[in-house]
Amino acid sequence: MRPKSMPRPAAWILDRFANAADGEAIAGDIYEAYRAERSLIWLWRQVLAAVVAVTWSQVRDGKGSASYAIVVGWLLMTEFAGLGTVLAGTRPGPWFVAFWSWHSLDLYLYCAIVCLSALATGAIVSLLHGRSMLLAFAATVVVVDLWAIARYPWGNMSHPAFLLPTIAAVGLIGVPCSLVLGGTLGPQRMKRV
Amino acid sequence: MRRRDYLGSFELMVLLAMMRLGDEAYGVPIAREIEESSGSAVLVASVYAALQRLELKGLVVSRLGEPTAERGGKAKKFFAITSTGIAEVRRTQASLSKLWGGLRQLRGRRA
């Protein structure tokens, strides 16, 4: 039987996000075990755990750099999003918390601007601090998204049927995805720490 | 009494698996050895996290191997237990044996 080859997305994620500390050895071990005998579910569990473990180890070893990346990331994101809304002629406003009084077009425009801002922020944070720190920053964005959604219940919104999927998609999927995409498309300063 | 860092149960399992494997211990066989003995799935990343802690405590040492094609061009990282590591395993075995000895609840049961 021909040995299985590693799925490209899994190899890509390991190369991009688990390439520091013991990342190379971990990726090689996952690759070897998967080719020999393991299932696809096993592979993806291992890949995600490797990314979390390598990110955590980098953050633990560089707490100062992680804090700096998070602060810089939030400042950039807020600035980009604020500037974007001013340029687009929509209302400037804080992040995901003031959507419900908006018209639907404003909302979609704002969501697109926030996602583009996230793309640029991801590239800059990745360039300045490395991809592990970018993932740490993306994790804080997810936490804030969850907090914002829990803090402002759907019942308060003028168009709940319209807003709920939009906010959920932008907040929990669009922004972290844009951040990570920006980080992978953009250059990276530190490959190994 | 002198304070010392106790081995976690997973760290102890990793050290025991390494002792079984000898000089050729690296992530895949260590994880397999633990899976076979415990019957539950093991994350390769958790094995490396434990090995990193053990290396910091001076209980294991590591060296990099050569990259190979079957590993997607990635190098192996081999680990070996140090004499301090073996002494720590012995100490843990002695203290656990003392604690296990004569426990009514465990009498007459075999795993």
C-alpha cells in the first residue's frame, strides 16, 4: 500500500504556525505517524494541538513581546477601523458593540472595513512580532467578540434576524480569519525564537 | 525537609516510556508506548510539552537528528534520560510504593 501523503492544508498550517521551538520535530512526528497508521481525525486533532502548544510556549517564553503584540494589534485595529468608517462616510464607532441602531448598508460596509482592517493588522503584527504572537492576539479578539455578544443580547437589536448572523460571522469568523490571513500573506520577522 | 519538584503523572509516564525505548526515543514511539500502556490517545504536542519541562529540570537531554523524506523533510529530536532523571524515577517509585502499600480500597483488584 502506498503511504498516505499529508493533506496540504494541514502541512501548510504546521509550516506556518508551528514552526518555532519544537515545532519542526512535532510536525515531523505528526507527519510520520499519519503516513504510517493514523486517521484524518487523528491528524487534525494533532495539528490543532501542535499549533496551540507551540503558540502557548512562545507566549510563555516571551510575555513582554506577547503583551506588546496584543496592545499594538488592538491599537492598529481600532485606528484602521475608525479611519475606514470616517473615509467611507459611515458613523465611527467602537467595534462590535454599537451595531444595532445602524442601517443594514452601514452595517455591511462597517463589517467589510473591520475585516480589511483586521487583514492589515494581521500582516503588521506578524511582521513585528511573529506568527505565534499574532495567534495570541487573534485569541484575544475572539474572547472580546464572545464578551461583546454575551454583553449585548440579541433582543436589544432593531433587526435581530438580520444582525445576528452578520455579527456572529464577522465577529467570530471574519475578523480572526482576516487576522490570520493577513499574518500568513504578510512577511514574518521571526521564523524561530 | 527539602522542597523538591514532584514529577507529574504524565511526566513520569514519558520518562518510563523513554527508559523502555533506550537511545532511540523520540515523539512518535514515546506517544505510542504511552498509548499502548494507558489505552488512551496521546497528543504529540503534549509529549513535547512534558519533554520540555523535563529538559528544564535536567532530567532529559535532547539532540537533533537528520531530516528525512518520510517525515516531510523534518528532523527528529531524540531524547535521552539523564542519571538525575533515573534517580528521580527511583525516588518517585519508592514514594508511590509506600503510599500504595496496604491500601484496603485497592486490595483484591487487578487492573
